[in-house]
Amino acid sequence: GVVTVVAVVSWTVPTFLFICIPLLLIYKQIQSYYLATLRELKRIDTVTKSPIFAMLGETLNGLATIHAFGHQVSDTNNLNNCRLDQNQEAYFGSIVSNRWLAVWLELIGSLMIVSAAALAVSGVIANVNGLDSGMVGILMSYALSITQSLNWLVRSVTEVETNIVSCECVLEYSKIAPEGVNENNQNLEPEPEWPSRGEICFENVEACYRPELDLVLKGVSFTANAGEKVGICGRMGAGKLTITLSIFRLINLSSGRITIDGVNISTLSLSGLRSQMLIIPQDSQCFEGTLRENLAPSGIVSDEKL
């Protein structure tokens, strides 16, 4: 490796250390700069690649609809090209940085080889430490391999650094707190007949999407009686969707409580709560399978009820 080559050359020509140490410090700075750049480019490449795969999957699933409406050539192509350009910019940057590193490694390696050769020849001429032509030949054979050793070392470290980005993503997801346990450590199962009436009551509810963000719902209190059809009106960002998310416990309440038929939903398990409720999303989505499987994924509802 690099250490072996430097040790052999320095043992033969001790003055080589005065040239080698500054070059190795420059090499370390170049390596650190390259690794930091490539790591960020790898992250950008991963982030910009996800929308491309998502669009590809949506296109494959909707080929029949695309052909039916004749939208094979539309503004979607411009959007896809824009996403591809963003991803290729990161990929192009990684290729350019790779070539930049190769040039610097070759330059540092060449400087070390030239320095070792010059010092060895001057040592033979001055008859320092009994240097002869045979020793100089062995010295140069070691020195010529230093460029290859530098390339191997930095490529190995770079491979570890770039691939560790995937491990960082896995670690980040592993730190996300799972759903299912409320602050009171209660996960009760609802009664089989619950909810029998469907009365929903908000009592001074306050909620936000994350603890560090501002409250979206502030002291909301109302009662939707059983059998009523209730419409919630308001401008964008007023908290209409947040009310629905709170009922399904997709977000946690900062204070207050929500009851359905007199039962505080925070005391129920998530599976028990959500299994007794149904929502029709604004943007409907049919998953793979039959219509019956989409309407009743659990298969516990008879065809007559469907």
C-alpha cells in the first residue's frame, strides 16, 4: 500500500519525507473535499430519482386511460424531461468529480515518483548511504506503484461513503416512532356494537402536525349528532382536513379530547378505532385486484351487504 511504499522510499532516501509529508497532507484535503461532494451528490441523485420511478409506475398502471384519452404526447412529457434533467445533473456532477479526483491523484503520484527519482539519483551521485544503481532500481519499482495504491485507497473509502447513504436512510426510518401507543398507554378494543349511533363530539381540541409547529386546531368544540349530515366549510388551511385526521388519530392531539358515542377515542387501539370507521378520500384510488377486494379488503363482508 501507500504506507509501505513511503516507508521503503523514506528508509532508502530519508530526505524524501520532507517532500512526501506535504504531498500527503494535500492528498488528504483533496480526498475529504471529494468525499463530502460525492456524498451530497449521491443524496441528490437518490432524492431526484424517486419521482422518476413514481411517474413510471403511475404511467404503467394507467396505460389504458392514457391511450383512451390520447394523452401519449402531452405536458406530462415535459414534466418527465424536467425530472430526468434534475437527476442527470446530479449524475453528471458525480462523473465530473470522479474525473477531477483522478487528475489530482495522478498529479500527486507523479510528483512523488519524480521526487523519489530525483533524490535517489542525487544520492547515487553524492554516494549517500551507499546507494547504487541496483538500489535505485528497486526504489523506483516501489515508487511507480504509488499512483495505483492511491487510487485503490480512495476508491475503497469512497465506495463505503457513498453506499453508507442507503444505511443512513434505513437508520432514519428506524428512528420514526411507530403508531399504536397513546400517551395513556391504553389500547382498549371497542365493543363489537360500537359505534351504534355515530355521535361525534369535539371538546376543546387543539392539534398540530409536529410538536415544533404552530397549532392548526385551536380550542375546537362542536357536536355532530347521530344521523346528521355535517359539512365543514372554510378557506384553504383552515383545518378541515385536520379535523378528519384527528378523528382517525392520524395526528395526535395537543389537548382536549374527541368522543364517539361517549367513548374517548384516545383510549382505543388504532386498529380497533379505524376498523369501525370508513372514509371516502377526495382522490379515489383502486388497488390491484377485484372491485370486491377494494371495497372489503378483509373479506368479512358478504356480497349482499356490498
